[in-house]
Amino acid sequence: MSHTAGVAPSSSVDLFTDAALRDPYPTYEALRAVGPAIRLQRYGVWAIPRHREVKEILHTPNIYPSEGGVALTELANSQILAGTVLASDGDKHTQLRRVLSAQLAPRAIRHIVGTVTTRAQRLVNEILEAGQFDAAVLARRMVSDTVMEQMRLPEEAREPLLTGAAPTFDAFGPDNARFQRALPVASRMVEFLHQTVTRETVATESWMGAIFQAVDDGHLDESDAIPLASAYTAASMDTTILGITEAISQLARHPRQWELLRREPTRATAAFHEALRLEAPIQAFGRLVARPTDVAGVRIEPGEQIWLLYGSAGRDPREWGADADAFDIRRRRVDRHLAFGGGPHLCAGIPLAELQARAVLRALATRCTHLTISGEPVRVLNNLLRGWGQVPIAAELGPRGPSVSMNAAAHACERGTAS
Ligand code: HEM
């Protein structure tokens, strides 16, 4: 990496090797040390590694638009992202986003709070009965049940949707082997949606039904329907599954934080946000540069592309202090992290993600005194997504108590140890 006075900082690092995906933080730290914008020679884009500039760019969409710039290849931008809410700007974006917001706003999801809470309690009870559990399996069941219920697509759609989302995120990355493997699957997802999400198959009272209703009411064009539906299918599952799995995993690694959560269960939402800050499920997204600009003194020309490193921004000591790498559920205003993006494209699903995470963490905190990692977690390697595909967890009776089988732990927890 280099930064000579008067010369634009640049770097030959590859953020997408297996080793870099497994542990990107040393690279992020080095990039943050070089400057606010570093040209990645290998990909011809400008990496933005610090919190302040990522935030500023997200809030300046007239200089840094999304259309044509969210993914790293022209192919993904034109074939997978074209017409989506994620990759549109200005009035078009407002028009598409309004339909989603009507379904996802806090007031719109209030009626499912009871169902989601009960689902979390039931799932937690079930996994505790079954012995040691995998946090990723718990999160996957929680999220896919909730999302399938809101989409009300046929049950056969669940598996294709769950397996198609990760390749879609791989396909937003550079043209590497992972991208090449993912591209056909991501393209088939688009086909699958065209076949599955039709006026004949979707229920009126559902996310998908509301999209067709907006078409009928003249708020959307017919051609907007499937790209908009893909916002739900791609954005709502893996992100939240990885986020909830990460939160459980962090709490299992940090017994004092777990104890704190058990004493004060109202900290469940903060615990979720702290996990997202530390390990953003979506590590980066791109933007185009529409006008000559400078990013904290670094000149960038129109037509160039920016790569916003959400995962690095969450670890930036300039924003988070010397303990930026620590997991602390009491961190002040933790929800200012950028793992949900920011500005006009701020994640539309935050209330739903929070609701599910809160329900799972509280259900676990009510039933069990301790969580520990009981086997080797398995990392998901993806061009954009970060998190765990498996995290084996065991429950323990107490700080000095012996590790017990989950059945015994479940009964011990039931004896009312939660405060
Ligand atoms: C932990 C869970 C989640 C994470 C980390 C996450 C992350 C993000 C990020 C980073 C963006 C911003 C994209 C950009 O910068 O251009 C975004 C946008 C979006 N998210 Fe989420 N998301 C999560 C859950 C959800 C859920 C549950 C939904 C529900 C359907 C959802 C729907 C969306 C939509 C529709 C957008 C596009 C918004 C727009 O372009 O205006 N997300 N999300």
C-alpha cells in the first residue's frame, strides 16, 4: 500500500481471497491507516475504509448514485440489479421504496410481534430438547419461517429462496471463481421469481400481493414487480440469519456480556446491533461517482466506482474508540453503525430484523444460564456476506457448574434461573 504526498493512495491488496474473507480485519486496518480513499489496483475501484467517509457518501446520493454501481461487475449491475430498489436513484427509488416501506415500517409489522415472539420461544424450546444446538440452524428456522409467512409463497419456494440468496451476494463481487460459480445460480433465481411470483400464486395479504396491488393502483409499472420482489427474497433472509447467528456466537464467547443480557434483557436489541457493528453481514456495497469530487482530500473523477467497506467502518477506532474490536453490549449509541447502510438506501428491513433478533435472544436468555461454543464453527465464504454457516452451542448450568447435556441444561434453566 502506498501514499506519497500529491499521489492518490493505492493498494494491490485483494479483499476477496479465501484468507482475506476469513479475516479481513488486518487488511481493513492497513487501508484505514493509508487514507480515506484508496484505489484498489486489482479491481479499479476506490475502497472507502473509514466510518466518517462511508457515512458521508451514503448521504450524498446526487454525487454517488447507486444505479450501475452497487456491484463490482457490469454484468451483475445490468442483469441482476437492474430495476431493483437497491440499484435505483431519485424519484424511481422513492416510488419503489414507498411500496416496501408500507409493508416493513414498525407500524406495519406491529401485528406480527406476538407471532414472532411465540415462534422464537417455541423454536428455542425445541432446540433445547434436541441436545446441543447449532445457532445457525436456529436462526435459519426463525428467519425463514417469518419471511415465508410474510411472503406467503408456496412452501416449495423456501429451499430455492434460501439457497439462492448467498450466490446472489457472491455475484455482486468481482469476476473471480466464486462469482463465476454463483452467476448461473443467481440468474436462475431471477427466472425462479418470474415463475413463482405471479398474480395467480401470490396471496393478496402478503408482501408480494402488495406489490401487485401497487401495480393495479398505478403506483408501479408491471415491469417493476419482479425486481422489487427480489428485494424481499435476497435482502431479508441471509442477512438476518447471519446477524442473529453472530449475536448468539458473540454472546457465547463473552460470558460476562451474556450475564449482562440475562440481567437486563432489554439490551437484546443493543446486543444484536453490537454484533452487526463488529461483523457486518454485508461487508461492502458500491456506488458510482457522478461528478468530480474529493473524498477527504482525495480527488475522484466521474465514472469511477466506490467500494464502501461497511465491515471496516464498524471497526474504525476514529469512530468507536480504542476498544473498537471488543464486543460490548453497553456501547453508547451502537445503532449508529453502518451495517444497515445509511441515507436513502438505509436498510428497509431494520424493524423486522430487530424484532426477530430480540425475540430469539430473549427466549435464549430466559431459558439458559450460560452458552458456550461446543465445536468448531464453520465460516461462510462469500464475496459480500460474512458470518457463520454453523456454530455448535452447548448450555451450562452456571459459571462454576459442569457442562451438561442440553436436556439437563434445559431442565436446569426451566427451574427459573433467568432474572
Ligand atoms: C441483519 C439484517 C440485515 C442487514 C445487515 C441488512 C443490510 C442492508 C444494507 C447494508 C443495505 C443498504 C444497501 C446499500 O448500501 O445500498 C440494505 C438495504 C435493504 N434491505 Fe437490508 N439488511 C438486513 C435485513 C433486512 C430485512 C429483514 C429486510 C426485509 C425485507 C431487508 C430489506 C432491505 C431492502 C429492501 C433494502 C434496499 C433499500 C433501498 O435500496 O432503499 N433487509 N440492507
